[in-house]
Amino acid sequence: MFQDKTLSCKDCGNDFTFTASEQEFFAEKGFTNEPGRCPACRAARKEQSGRGRNQGRSDRQMYTAVCHACGKPATVPFQPSGDKPVYCRDCFQPRRSY
């Protein structure tokens, strides 16, 4: 159903192949636009913008506390003040409201 296509990168102007398997992946995800950048320019742009799963989290100050529910050590991204309970990841998830 899909065939390889040659596209031109809007950043560097080089041609790149939008493979049939990539097209199938895009279709499965519901993406309607073809990629405008070659893989190298996409990676460079992603690196430059700092986008990623843990954006801004690697340098975040973390604090230790004792879980109010189970008593295990917990690491949290805020300094506990002592006036509210702090939970470890396992005990916090069931209490989390969406």
C-alpha cells in the first residue's frame, strides 16, 4: 500500500527517504502530515530545544522524606514542611486524582 517517497528537508535542503514503514507508522498514529525535516535535522532540532521525556528534570533538586503510609524512604521534588503527609511513589499512585 505504501511506497518509499523522496522528500526535501526544509532546513538543510537535502533529500531524504520517507520509507513505506515510516509512512505506515505515521498512518497508525493518525499523523496526517509528512515529515518536513530529514532525520539528522529532526534530531538536531530535538536536541537544541531540549525536548524529551525528562525535559528539565535532570537538574531538579530532590528531597528525602519518610512515607506517611508505609514508612519507607521517599524522594520528592519539593522540600517537605512537615505539616502535610508525604507519600512514596507506590503509596501516592492510588491517592492521585486525575
